[in-house]
Amino acid sequence: MVDPLVDALDAIIATFCEDHGGFDYAMPMVRKQVEAVGMDFHRPTAKELEKFIEKLVGISTDMKGKDFARKERIKLISILRKAERGEPID
């Protein structure tokens, strides 16, 4: 069985990439933030995911503005909270 936090990480990355020009364009930004947090793709913690989300939201703020970033933060945190509760991630 896959760790729910790994599923959350996958969903967070997919959501961010979809909102920021696709995987080819956004994945270098994602990788840089994973490294900055010191997170292991295969064993993320909830605390690391929270830090990761905040870093992604910072990028969103710079690229798309505060209103977009605020909405994206809500979306990404919702993914994490569902995983923490063991709920399916949409």
C-alpha cells in the first residue's frame, strides 16, 4: 500500500504543474523546492509537505499574483489534509 502522503505529494505536484505551464515547464521549479525543503520523494512528512506547499505558493505569487496563489494554497493544503485523514484524493 502506498503511503497517503506520497499520494498527496504526487497530487500536489500534478496540480502545481497543471497550473504553471505543464510538467516540462514546472518540474524544474518543483525539484528545486523539494531540494530546498530536504524532502524525500518516497517518504515525505506532513511538515515537509506544508513547507513545500508554502514554497510553491511563493512561486505562484510571483508568477500569477496573490489572489491566484491564495486559491492555490487552499487547494494544495486541502490535498494534504485529505491524505492526513486517510480520505481519497480527488
